[in-house]
Amino acid sequence: MVADTLLADAASPIRQHVSLIHGWLPLTVQILTAVVLVLAVGWRTRRWRLLWLPLAAAVGIAAAAYTYWSISDDGLAGDPAPNQLWVWIALTGLAVIVAIAGWRGARWWRRGMSVLAVPLCALSSALMLNLWVGYFPTVATAWNQLTAGPLPDQTDRATVTAMVVHHAMPATGTVVSVTIPSDASHFTHRNELVYLPPAYFATNPPPKLPTVMMIGGEFNTPADWLRAGNAVKTIDEFAAAHHGNAPVFVFVDSGGAFNNDTECVNGPRGNSADHLTKDVVPFMVSNFGVSADRANWGVVGWSMGGTCAVDLTTMHPDMFSTFEDIAGDFAPNSGNTSQTIARLFGGDAAAYASFDPATVITKHGHYQGISGWFAISGNPSAQHRLPAVIDVGATGLGGRDASPNPGDQTTAANTLCALGSANGINCAVVAAQGKHDWPFAARAFTAALPWLAGQIGTPGVPQVALPGPPAPPPGPVTIAAAGGPPGVR
């Protein structure tokens, strides 16, 4: 037992630093898979080469084509997938047919290679998918996620209460799992997570600290920001540099299930918006004593969550004052406009318009005390601030048939920041090198945290200006249609 524990402890640093996105491991797996697949296929008979191999190839190509269509039809948006993903999906389909059709008459070792080739091809496909979205940056991240391992700094509510009573101010923050009642929203959701900075334990009762709501991407768990996004390490380092001061963070469940894309709206997939505003916010105020002042609340979201961050702040300026939209869309997105209205709103176009940020901002008019950081992946020279006047007369803003492609994050950020600036929202579009993946989201959050914490009034944290050159003079911006390849949000 002791030996097993020591072995696990020794292996942990190794897993922590073995990358699943680049480096030797993904390449080694693909080379091994290719060798096994070649041995499984073999040259065999003329009938094998003229009938069964073409059939296996056709099945593989069909599987890759269906996957591509399905991703596009579901409205998943972001960077294009690596070509190797479609190749490995096709090879997985081929391997399945080779194992089935080639079993009869094959030697025992070739049968073994045929069986082994299927999971290896599937694993290579999964590695390419992970390369695309960056969901598991390292072996340790994947292991902890798949085995539901403990989160960094995690403890329980009883320990938190005892620490507050005894003023036990820790060196790092504390993460606690919470079950938030859904009396107002009736939204079925998973347990959510709260990060409490060291300063939270300085007094009894705790100080009324500012709070940041953290929202993940379309396929998500509440722990994604803590695992894939490395948020605890980022916040701990920030708190250490500010004498234990940092906001409280609540990592919310916007979907209720890993594959339930709610886009943080109310609709057939659940009242996600009501859960975040009517369940989570009051719970944090009453259970953790955080500030209820809208000036002390912010929202950070990645990909789909970035769209949510803009939506929540512009729809509820009485509740939130600051947001960071990391590669979000122009509006809630579950396909094209008609598909989105059908899937997310049960065909109710008016309900869709009520959650469309451009429509919400235009209808609301001038905002006061609202600030936003739009993070996009691309050329840093594209970083700019955009106060402008949006010409909506010819575009039918709200119906959005002529609006920007909902999957084009750069156009979305520039357009929404321009529209927001024209209506009193202080915002910046900040570009940095990277792809539409979790590592980029983690870097974008780290970059914006000093601004975010100062903006929402974190004790001991000075306010800093949004990045970017001086704002250009206001000018008209025309919203035009755009197209783009599918990806993963």
C-alpha cells in the first residue's frame, strides 16, 4: 500500500509535464498506430485488395464526412480542425471494417493486430480532437478529469467555516464544491465550485469581496476552468502578489450536462440564464457574504461562455459591471439563425432577439459603468479600442440574417465592442497569438485578471486601464454577412 502511494506520487510530476497537445507522446501514439494498422491490413488476397479494402476505405471516408457535417450542422464554431483529425476518423472506420471483414482466414497475429488497431485509431482521433480544442493539456489533466480527481486547493464547507471562525488565513485560496438550489430557475444542474482567496479568511464575518462568475465552453463541466484553464494557479499567484487579495470566483454550470448546449439562455434546453442570475448570484451573497453591489460583480467566459459573458452583462447591468469575452460569438449560436431559434428557443424569434447582444445593447441605449475586454486569438497588432456608431438601418439587426457570421469571433468582438462603445460601454479588443483552445483561454484570463480585479473593486488591487492604443474617432461600422469553417466552441 505504501509502495503504491510512493509510486503514484513519483509518477504524478511526470504526468503533470507530459503534454497531450504537442511533444513526443501524440507523435509516438500515431506512429505506433500506423504500424499496427499496416500489419492489420496486410496484402492478403486479390479479393481482399479489390473488394474489402475499397469498402473499408469508403466506410472510413463516410464516417469522417458525417462527423464533419455533424459538427457544422450543430453550429460549433472556432478554428478549423487539423486535417489529421479527419484522416484518423477515416482510418478508425477503415480499421473496424478490416477487423470484421478480415477476421476469417487471417492468422492469429493478424487478428490481434486488427483488434488492436481499432482502439489505437480511436485514440489517435481523440488526440487530434484534443489538439484542436486543448481540453486536456497534459496527461495529469486528463487523468484527474477522467478519474474525477481532487481539484487544486479543494476542501469542504465545514473546513471553510472553521477557517473563518479561527481567522486561519491560508497561503493559497480554497476551492469548495457547492450545491446551489434552483428554486427560481428549476434548472437541473451539477454541483458548482467556489474559489475563496486567502483574504476571505482574514475576518469573521468575511469581508464583502467582489465576485467573478466563470463560464466554460459548449462542452463543459464546472471544473473545466480549474483543470483545463488552470484558473486556480493563476488566481493563487495573483493573490500572492497582492497580500492574499483577489475576488471570489464561482465556477458555474451553464449546461447541466456535458453536451447540453444552452448558450446561457432560457429555452427548451433549460432556464440556464435564470439559474445564473436568479439562483447563483443570490446564493453567493447569502452563503458567502460577498458584495451584492453590481459594481463588484464580473463575468468571464470562454468561447460559448464568452457570448454568455456579454449577454449577461448587457442584459443585467443592474447585476454585473464587467466582463471578459474570450473568443465568444456574435450571439447565441446553435447553427444558422433559423436553427438557433428552433433549437434554443423553440422557434420563438422574439425570445431569440431578447438574448441577442446587439439587439439588447441597441434597445437599452446608453450604459453607465460597464466595461468589457474582448480577447481574440490572432495578430496582436490587431489590438484596438473601437468606439463607433453602428449603422443598423440596412442590416436588420435583431433578425441577424445580414449580421456577422456567429462563428467568426474576430468580427464578433470588433462589431460588439464598436456597438458597445457607441452606447457607453468602455471596451477593448485584445488580440494575442494562439488558437481557439483552452490554453489560449487560460492565457487570456491570466492577461486580463489584473484589469478585471481592479475594475470590480478588489481590495488592495489598483485599477488599470484597458490595453490598446488611443481610441480612434467615432465612425460608422456596417455589419455585413460573413462565412467561415466550422470548429469547436
